[in-house]
Amino acid sequence: MIGLVDKFGRQISYLRISVIDRCNLSCFYCTPAANGCRSVMGDALKLDELVRIVRAAAAFGICKIRLTGGEPLLRPDLIELVEKISAVPGITDISLTTNGALLKKLAGPLAAAGLNRVNISLDSLHPEAFHRITRGGKLEDTIAGLWAAYEAGLTPVKINVVLLKDVNDGEVSEFARLTLDRDVDVRFIEFMPITGDSHDWKKHYQPIDIAMAHCVAIAPLVEAESPENGGPARYFRFKGGKGRLGFISPLSRHFCGDCNRLRVTDQGKLRACLFSDEEIDLRPLLGQENAVIRAFSQALAAKPDPTRLDSDPLVRCRSNTLGMVSIGG
């Protein structure tokens, strides 16, 4: 299916839905305050509300759904939600972003319910560094979840690595080598000041080109095919390698000109852009599918001009006051 087209010629086929506003980890780059992701869940969308939104999105022309959070695996009705979404006509792809800590037991049931694949946030391959980044997480839990996803057929499994200077930047080569003999996507992502904590951002930000240089030092890189309806990553392979390397540069080389998505927060607010607080409340409209479809049309029209974004990442991200835990990582 060819996606909807906004006024700047971008094809929009992808809806990211945050299904929960809390997490079992508390990564320092996601929330500045310790335990900030472990609060009691607020008035998040209920299962039937989420399904209504997906039905309207599909009627509007959206074909790809990604479930995010917080940590979506904390929702007790997640398997039922995936099953219901997979039955919506027009939805051809359902994916999930997770920290993987709870995935060992849930990978199989989620695959059986209709989930196609997962992105796993994994920022260190060393237990001590992983514990520091996540403020208490256990690396072995996420690794077990990753392999459970493979066994369940939730492929390609994508490993998302947020680059953090002086924290995990020494592990770039170790992560990259995973793709030499494994069919895995390792994606390096620039650290964004999305939480408003500019001090930590300046301290830990590293441009994506440095990660690419580490990879090139291992072996030559060749361009690789991107997934259908893919996101912002530029993909490469090591010559002769089985997996892919992805490089995501929201700051040093922003990809807004290729944006293919809309977002729904856990509270039911429809957003056209990550870097904007403009939103449409879908909850009062959920009894009327046509009204929700019109809201999607309004959001499509509100997609900002990619050529007019502020070049200063602190200015660009400061307009977003919610943070990724509510908008959906």
C-alpha cells in the first residue's frame, strides 16, 4: 500500500502508539529523575479505545502500527491488544519497542497473537554499564528476551543502541561485530535532549559519524536495503556480514524530510511531530470513527515543513515538554 502523502510529499503509512506511561527501568537519558518511569500508571488509553484508534487509522490509510511506551510489556492486556489489532483490515505490520526484560515469557504468545517483530533497547553489553544506564536493570534479562524473540520468529530483531559519550561509546565495535555472523540489525542512535536536561545531553552527546568511523575500522561497509515502510535509519552491512548496521541521526543530519509517521500518546493525544507540543485529543471523538479520521487528516496537514526546523537541537527539542515516556519511544 502506498501511504498517504502530506503537503511536502512525504508518504505517511506509520502510526506509533504509546500504550503505557511507565517502565520497569529508569534509564538516565530517558528520564532525568531516578524512578521517574516507575510511577503508577495514569489514565492511559483502554484496550477498546486503542482498537478504535487503530481502526480509524486503518480507514484513513495507515498500514503499519508500532506499540511503544514506557514499557509496553507491562500492560496486562497487551497480548489481547495485539490480537485485536492484527484483525483490523488494512493493518499489515505490527511491531513493538521494548527493553526486553520481560520478553522471555511473552515473545511466543505475542508472536502467536500477530506481532511481527520487535525493537529491543540495549545500550550496553556489559552488566555494570547496563546497570548504570538503566538505574538497576539486569543485562541477562534483556539478553534472554532478545533470544526468545528470535526463537519466536519476531524478526528481524533490531537492537537499538543510544550513543552515550564516556558511557558506552567504547562498545560500538563490540556491538557492530554482532552483525558479522548473526542476522541481527544493530542501530546506533544519537542521544536527543528530549527530556529537557541539556546538561546531560551536552555531556554525553556524540554525533553518529563517530560510530560509523568505528565500524569502518572493522571492515568495509556496503549499503544495505532498508525495510519496507522503514524508519529513519541508514543501513549498511559489513562486506560478507549477515546482519545490518543502522545509523540514526536526528540531530547531526536530521531526517524530518523523510518522516513517515504520526504519533498517539498514552493519553490519546494525536501528534504530527515529535518536536512539537501541538496535539489533537482523540478521546472525546472515539464514539465517531469519522471524527477520528478527520483528526488524522488534520494531523497530516499539520506535519511541519522539514526545511524550517531550527538547526539548534536544544531549541528544536525544547518545544516538546512531555518527554519520551509519555509520547512513546
